Amino acid sequence: MKKVIVSTCVLLVLSIAALAQTRSRTTRRGTQTSKTAKPSATAAAVKMEGATRIATQIKNLTTFLYLLGGVAKDLDAQAAAARSGTSSPTQERNMAKITSNFEDFRVGLESLETYFSSTAELRPYYAKLLGSADEAASAKSQAATGHVDQAGHTLLIIVNRLADLLASMR
């Protein structure tokens, strides 16, 4: 009789231990699944933030280009007059403001390039963005030398590059 009671107790302890092991394995699996779900959600959020920054740059550049298109020929004529020695302080201030705007775009694009290069989730897209700040610097020097229309064309190249990058991020 003692043997029956001892064997029943042993079976009961072994079945409880088996149930406990099964439960802990299930818990681990659930934890692993939730860990893998969080990074993908974070990666999607980072990718969305990068796309939002690109869209903001596109909006700023296109608004500026729209306004620049209306006055580019006049500014080029004013720059030609300045080279011949007949410029006014107002014309010089206008050119300084335009050149300052080009510099702002260069700084913004440089910041965007830095953000993409330093963020692991956005690094695959960095190659398509690389060089945009340099092109903006080129546009600034074109505007500073009185070739505002040509500088606008350079900014259009940047806008096209940003739009292509944004489309590739979908």
C-alpha cells in the first residue's frame, strides 16, 4: 500500500512539473513575439519620420521656386546691372535675401543628410539623398553670381531627387 501511495505522489509531482514547464515555454514564446513586433513598429515610425522630413523639404523648395520663378528674370537683370556698376542698395539687399534663402536650403538638406546617415532604418535611402546639400551650395553660388534662373534649375534637380527618394520609401 505504501508503494501505491508513493508512486501516486511521484506521478502527481511529475505531471505538475510537466505542466509547469509547458506553461513557461508558452510564456517565452509570447515574449519573443512581442519583442520582434516592437522593433518593426519602431522602424516604420522612423521611416515615416524620414518621409515627413523629405516632404517638408519638398514643400519648402517648391514654394520658394514658385516665388522665385516670378522674379528670376528681374533678379538676373539686376545682377547684370550691378556688374556694370549701376546697382542700388535695394537690389543688393534683395540679392542678399535670395542668397540667404539658398543657404537655408543648403543647411536644411545637410541636416536631412545627417539624419538619414545616422539613423539605421534610413541608411539604405541615404545614397539617394547624398549630394543634395552640395547641389544646394552650388545653387547658392549661382545665385550669388547673378545667375538666379540657373540656380532655380539646380533647385529643381534637388526637388526631383527628393521626390524620387520619397517614392522609393513607400
